[in-house]
Amino acid sequence: MANRFPPIELIPARGEIVRDEDVKLNQHLLKGAEFVINKTWDNQDLDHDPIRISMRWHFEKIPRRPHKRVIRVQIQAPLFDDPEPPNEGTGYVSNLYDYEVVELFFMNDKGHYLEVEVGPHGHWLVLLFDGYRHCINKGEDIDLEVTNQFDMDVWNCTAEIPLAYLPGEVTSFNAYAIHGSGADRHYEALYPVTDGAVKEPDFHLKQYFQPFDIRRVVPEGYNRKAYTDLKYGNMWDSVENAE
């Protein structure tokens, strides 16, 4: 695994500039992106309400600090509370995929991809991969801004994915949801396995991702390569330098 990515926060003396891309909404960004998970990983109908995912570009000017450039993700999902949360606190959990979780995957044509996991009780896991299951970071080195609200048995989550977390030239996407324990563990997918070629769920298989127009959630020009952020630096430089 690569080195940790502590925030570096290199701030110019006069503050960070605001670029046209930050604030100018074009026809692509106005669309945003909407998804519904309504199938199991192997393409069976769900026996509960679907999981809804909405994504929008969000820019926020912050005086004397790095500006916020993020994909704001909103998730609405049934709350199962099975299994029990990993701990009483919130934050990073190394094996969050063993709990109740929604997972988002952003991939480019080179097979580099970002995995973002969020749980209903304020836990997250963010991993960067330069190939199939080849992780280049340690999960505890990356923070994620997450808020959760409950409406009876519905879980509403808002998560903000910094632009710097994405690999350059994202072209495909998939999303998953997991809940339950033991033999009642349930795996669900936005784009499921439809050809019967896979016998067990594996969310890292790129052949089941679908094309995604990143311009709907990131300003055009910002994702032609990994974004170098004043706060996070270039999180993909070790991968780009190796090419």
C-alpha cells in the first residue's frame, strides 16, 4: 500500500482562487445523477423498498482555507440495523463491508477506481485501487464528511466526496448495498450480474460496471486527470508516475 494522505492545506497568501468551473453550471451539471438499486447482486427483485442515490456537484468558497470541491451524495435506504453497528462512535471502520453499508465505485478505463462506503451510523471507508482489488492506501488515512438522519425505518445519508479522491477520467460506475447477518446476508447491486458467470458477489468486477458521464457531477475539465487539491495534494501521483 502507498503512503498515507494527511491533509497538507497549502494556502496561497491571498487565498485560493475561484475558477469558472467551480460556479458555472452547464447542461451536464444541471442534470446531476440519479440511481436506484432495486436488484440483488445476481439480478433478482428486492423484497424491500429500493435504495435511491442522488449525486450533485457542490462548490463552497471558504475564506483562508482550501475551497470545497465535492460530489455531494444523498442516499435514501431502508434501515435494517442488522448487523449491529461496528462501534458506538463514528468514523473510519476498516471492515465496514461486513456491516450494513452502501458502496459507491468510480472507475476509469485504466482500471483505477475509488470505493466509498458509508454506513447508517456515521461510519465510512474510502479506498483507492490501481487495479482489481489492489489497494494503494490505508483506509484510516482518508476522512469523509457524512451526516445521517433517520425517519422511522428509513436511513437518509449525505456524504461529500472530494474531487481529489477520484482517479482521472472516470468513465464507469456501480453501486451496492449490503445488510443482514450470517445466512441472511443480502447483497444488492445497481448493475447486477446478469449472465450467470459469477457464483458469489464480487463488487470489484469491472465488466459489470456501466458507463457514467462524470460531467454530470464534476465540471468539465476537472477530471481529465486526477485533481491536485490544496488540501489533499495529488492522491493518485504514485499511480500516474508509474505509467
